[in-house]
Amino acid sequence: MTYALDAPVATPAARVARRKALLHWIGVHALGVAAALFFVLPFVFIVLTSLMDNQQTLTRDLIPDHWQWSNYKKVFDTPGFLTWWRNTLLYAGLGTVLTVVSSVPVAYALAKFRFLGRNLSMMLVISMMMLPPQVIIIPMYLFWAKQLDLSGTLWPLIVPMAFGDAFSIFLLRQFLMTIPDEYLDAAKVDGCGELRTLLRVVLPMARPGIAAVALFQFFYAWNDYFGPQIYASENPGAWTLSYGLESFKGAHHTDWNLTMAATVLVMAPVILVFFFAQKAFVEGVTLTGVKG
């Protein structure tokens, strides 16, 4: 004859603990949902407004009565808009490649080499991070515009990226410091020189850090307004999306649907790039210790 075991009775302390855990879970997820809505709702509002007609954008309506997908075609048909796209891709794409290629060797040297003046060099890199670009914009403009006659182009913004970027060097150096020296020593024992060690050993292990640097630089160049305003404002053929959007908004100051459609087209590439590369980006930022 068998007897059923009685189910264990939860003690008052256990019930209180479960209740606290449940309330904690609800509170954390409620804050998470609120934070998500705080960031998502403005973008949703912009997208919905971009699909309205001219009259409805002046009302309190939040949902379009008729979805005007033709607004995006009107924006693309705007004279110069595709040129702004091409210039922005050139500036952001080429600038990102040059920044990464020029910053990796410097960061590698500061992270793994032992040489006289290493700490001083690192202090100089950090000091460059604290120097606002507005401080040196006048001598830089005189150099590029008067000496090299490159005003009205984006080359004064792209060429300096081939000589490294202080923030990128700092970020990569912090990441490379986490790579154990044993890997480098093993490569050198196998006959690898410094260059081959960098290319074959360090770069594959530093992909998250490189991805983070590339995304930071791409986002900076894509959203840069100050640089194109200084160097390219006199030549509409060299405008980027960030600067051209201001002109577009001035020409369509009452057409909020077209302005919002242009804004969506400017933001969409950045959002897509971050969406597909967020894993490497977050990993690289976490391992380098950069916050905020």
C-alpha cells in the first residue's frame, strides 16, 4: 500500500521572496518597455508623418488616411538628392576605411611595443581627444583652401583620416591590451615578423574592436554637418546628406511630409548598419571599457 507524499508547503518567507522577485521582474521590464517606447515613438511619428499628404500633416492625426508612398519618390526626384547620397557614401565609406587602416598600426605599437616615450605618446593621443575641432578650424581651412585650393570639395575632410584618429587609436589600443602577449610570442617563435603577426594574429582577434571603431567613424562621418558646412558649402555638388537636408527643409518648410520622408531616408542607412552590426559593436565597446 502506497501513500502520496504531501506537497511541500511554502513558508511565509518563501512567499515574500517570490513576491519580491515578481515585483522586481515587473518593474525592470516596465522600465525597459518605457525606455524602448521613449526611443522608438519619435521615429514612428516621423515615419507616419512622412506617409501623409500635405493637408493631413497640419492636423492632429497620427495615422495617415491615405498612405502616400509617393512622397519618397518625390524626395529622390529632388535635384541634387542622389548627389548628396553619393557624396555621403564617399565621405563615410572612404573615411572609415582610411581611419581604420591608419589607426590600427599606431594602436598596435602603443599596446604591444616597449619604447622610450610610449607613455608620452599615449598622453598626446589623449590630449588630441580633448581638443575641439573648432579650435584648429581656421588654420586648417587656410591650409586646405588657400594653400592646396581644395575648398568646395570633401577632400579636406577625407585626407586627414589617412593619418589616424585620436579616439580610434585610443579605442583600438584599449582593445589590443586585452589580447594576451603569449599569442604574439608564439607567432614570433614560428617565424612571423611584426607585420605578419599584426595581419595574421592580431587583426583576426581584434575584429570586435575594429568593428566598433569603424561604426563610430561611419556614424560620425554620415552625420557630420560642421565639416561639410565649412569646406563644401560653396559647391552644391559636394554637399552631403546632413548639409543638404538643411537646404531641403528650407525649400519645403511647409511640406512636412516631404521633410519627414527625407529625414527617414537620411536615418535609414545608419539604423540598418547598426542593426546588422550591433553584436560586434556592443562586444567591441564592452571589451574596450568605453561607456556613455
